[in-house]
Amino acid sequence: LMAAVSGAVGAVSCPLGRDLLTHRVRLKFTLKPRASLSPSPASARVPGATNDVINKASVLSRRLGGAPRVVGSRSSAAHVTRAVVAPNYKDDLDFDEDDDAYTWRVGGANDIPIRHLRDVYRGEAPLVAIPNPFCTSSSCPVAGIGDRTPLNLNRMFVSEDDRVLLKAIAFGSPDSLAAQCSFDCSVDGSFDETCDVCSFTPEFCYRAGPRAKIYFEPAEVHAAIVNCGGLCPGINDVVRSVVNTLEVGYGVNKISGIRFGWGGFWKDGVENMPLTRRNTSGVQDRGGSIIGCGRGGGDVPKIVDSIEKQGINMVFVIGGNGSHAGANAISAECAERGLKVSVVGIPKTIDNDILHIDKTFGFDTAVEEAQKAIKAAAVEAKSALNGVGVVKLMGRQSGFIAMHAALASGSVDVCLIPEVPFAMEGPNGVVEHIKSLLATQGHAIICLAEGAGQEYVQETGTDAGGNPKLGDIGPWFCKRLKREMSCDVKYIDPTYMVRGVTANAHDSIYCTILGQNAVHGAFAGYTGISIGMVNTHAVFLPIERLIEKERLVDPDGRMWHRLLTSTGQPDFAMNE
């Protein structure tokens, strides 16, 4: 959709190299039914808008479904092109089977930039790239051909030019379900012919993986692993993966576990835990975190003082949005002091509320474990006269666990999450709907996210991690039901049972991938980055992009609509 007009725009601006910026132009073409494509007055004024340009745009429009309008803009020599298509005349176009396929060249202005030590390191010792010793059993050095296997024999390393598309969907209209674009009308608010189409600007992430060149001598590395925030299934899997990759993959022999969160760097009486492949073997079969966890303690100057004093030059931070913000600040402080330190984040939040990545580790396990609570609540509700089972699950700002757990169970009647306000009273309220369920089926099963309905139980202040304190919606909700109707309510809060279990097979594999790629990113010289899966591919992303805001359930998205279809619940509209 985006790239096919790159040839068409070539007549206007021809790139000479990847770093050459070109003149920004905007072309607009209008296709009339059963007529040749002619430029609009706006495009006719663009120098170089030849018939060849118009013909190539016409080819694009036919290939993409007979689109009568193509709006393209060019911003760099890296073939950055945007196209907008509105298929109003599909039936009037003929398709040419001989049309050439189009290609798209990545790189340049549409890359999501990540920070490298080359960009920020200001220390006295030179920053020198050296060959990467990392190998697997099938690609390690072979006797007689040198110290390492030639690259053309094993293809062990990822090219610095590999990219992964951040967003996989190009929406055709703002009216499309979950479309991430808006009606683009003129400045005076009038509705014109391009209001109902979407423009798509592709963004490319750096593909994660081992690089052929590294910027740290493995024998000189002192790596530190710190786990911040609360517990989550899979933390030990991540620690084990990082340690194994450092020790076995790169030959690092000094790895420290920072105990109990950020404070472990500088608090008196807290000693580092030496980590090796031997003492982390089997930790994946245990819940919790072998290096502990903790909130608060994020005093950046003190932390960097400790990093400098201990000679640490790689820091792996396991944590959520707040912990990643701290990791980013530590990376910036190290750069300011001229320290050669790579800081890499590994996203950890059981709530799955980190932007851009497919999901966070531990989320699938949490959804799976929550099924036990929902099934227990269903058994209790169906065994009692007017039985109501209420399950409260984790989800401070986002309701992903509650939504996915309810959808997976198939037995939940009502799911309430923070992103969707609900009225308790009135004809469209939750109370009336539950009365109706009891009257028709004799029971009701409710799934609550802990952050839902905070307008009814709102607290003030923040916790040690800087998060707003939440009121306890579960007990309040149960009391309200008992007050409004004759019912037998059974309440289950499995929070600590869910977060303390071991990771399931899927999450365990995911943790291994994250840990390995975190080490690859650090050795490649990147800092202030995080690791995640985007469209099923492991990528490096700048921490700034991940912490722009919290990821939330989209009430207009397909997954929430699937949930509503499953539960059959109405729109509990807030009373005006």
C-alpha cells in the first residue's frame, strides 16, 4: 500500500543514497470512471509530475483494488512513501496481469531510532568494535579454518539493517473497526472527498539478535540483573536465560543479582547475589524471583554511583513502565558521566499494559491460572439458590487479564474493566442486569479487574512505586449486590496465587527469547533500549516509546467486542 508509489514519485525526487534527504512533496490524483488518470490542479503544479508518474500511480490503484485517489508524500531517500486509497470505482477498472510487483526498501526516516554507545559515550577509552564470539553448537569454530566460523557458513548474526514493521495493519477508513486514524478534514471543518480515508506511515523496529560486531570484551564484563516492582510468572526464567547467554554464549564470568529492586544497589545490608549457570539451573521450576523484588528506591545518582564503584558495565532491568523509566534515567546518567554502560530493559508486567509489543511475559500464565478461580466461582454460583460468583483479577489501569480470562472461560456473564465505565443503578445498570440473569438462569458469574469502578471506591495517594492507590472494588461490589437483591455471593481474589506460580510452557519460551536478546543488545552496544516481540518477531525498541503511556484495552476494538459477544452483557452506560 505504501511502497508501490515509490516508483511513481521517483520522477519528482530521485534518491542518491540512504542518507540523502529529498524535497518533500504531496501528490494527489483523481481517477474518473473509465477514463485516463489526470492530475488534479494541486498535483499539476508539482515539478516533474509527468505522465509516467501518473501512469505508475494508476497501476498502483488498480493493484490495490481500484482506488480512485492516491495521496502520496515523500520524506526521505529511504523510500518513505505514504499512500491513501479509497476504493469507490473498483468495478470500473481493469486489472493488468503483467503489472510488475513492487518492492519496499527499509531504513531512513521511518526507522524507530535506538540509542547506541557510539552516540552517547564520552569516556576516555576508545569505543572499539570487535568480532562476536557468540555461537551455537552448529556454528562454533571448526578446527583448521581459524578462530571462528566464517559468516557465510553459519549465518549466525543479524544484519544491522534488518527491520520489523511496527504496525501490521493499514486501515482503509476511520470507520473501520479499531481504526487508528481519524477523519482528516480541512482546517475549517468541512467534509471533503479525502475525509473518509486513512494515511499510513510505516515505522520500522530494529530486529533483535546477535550482531557480528560487539563493543564489550567478554572477559571485562560485569553484568548486573535487577528485578523491580512486583512478582510475575517467568522472572526466574528470564534470569536464567540472561545468565546462560552471558556465561555460555559470550564467556562472561562475573554476573551479579541485585537484590530486592533498585534499593539493592545502594542500601546498607543488601549484598549482591553472584549468579552462574550452576546456581540458576532449575530456577525456572520455582515461582517468584531468586533475586527478590521491590518497589521504590529509584535514586538515580546513588544507583549510578554504585554502578561506577562496582565496575558494572551491563545492567539488565526486569520491570514495567515505572522500572523502564528508571532504566532510561540510569542510561542517561551513565552517558552524562562518560561511563561505558549498556542499560537494557526486559518488559515485565502481569497486566500486559506496555505499549507496542505483542504481550509481556507472564500474561498468558496469569490468564491460564485465573481459569481456576473462575471455574471455582462458577461451581459455587451454580450450586446455590440465586448464586453469584465474583472473581477479582489483576489490572490496575488495564483490563487485559480480566478480558482474556473471561473470554477463555466461556462461563462469565459480566466482565468489568477500568477502560469501560459502568453504571451500577438504573435500567441500564449492572444491578438490573444481574437481577435479570438470576431470574432467567438462576446464577451469575462476574469477573472484575481490580482497577474497575474506581469512581465508587476511590482512594488518594500513591504507593511505594508511585502508582495511584486503588480502592478495593471487590468487597464493595459484593456488598452492593447483597443490598440490592436476595442472592448468595461467593467472592474469590486469587491475586497472589496467580502471580506466584511458575510460567507455563509458552511464557517460559518467551522469557528465554527475551533474556537472550537482551544480552545480544547489550553486547551490540545499545543502551536505553528494551526487548519485546512485535508481530511475532523479537525487536529492540527505545524505552521512550514503550513508556509514552500505558497500553489499554480498546473498548472499540475487536477483542472487547468478542468478549461482549461471549458474555452477552449490555452496555452499562453511565447515567447522564
